[in-house]
Amino acid sequence: MTETILRRPDVEKRCGLSRSTIYQLMTEGRFPRPLKLGKRAVGWRESDVADWLEALPTSEPT
């Protein structure tokens, strides 16, 4: 089975985060690091992004 690689615009849509927020979270070690795809291209494993989204705390209704 091949792993789907997401480019930044797709990651932004899935996570609801801006580019700058994604890179800030990466700097803080709180978001998956991308894979280097070429000289100036990166992408994220779809499974890494899905795992990150699943691990987010959910707010409980009060």
C-alpha cells in the first residue's frame, strides 16, 4: 500500500490552520515534520496528519 502525500494547501484545509501556524507548531515540535520531496518541495504523510488530528484534545460540552 502506498502512502498518500499531502501538499501544504491540502494540509491547511484538513487542519484548518494557516501556513504560518503550521510552521510555528512544527518549530515547537507540536506538528508533524514534512518530507522533502525535491529541492523546494515538501509534503506531509496523510497518516501523520490524520494521527495529529486524532490526538487533538476535544472540548466536552458543559
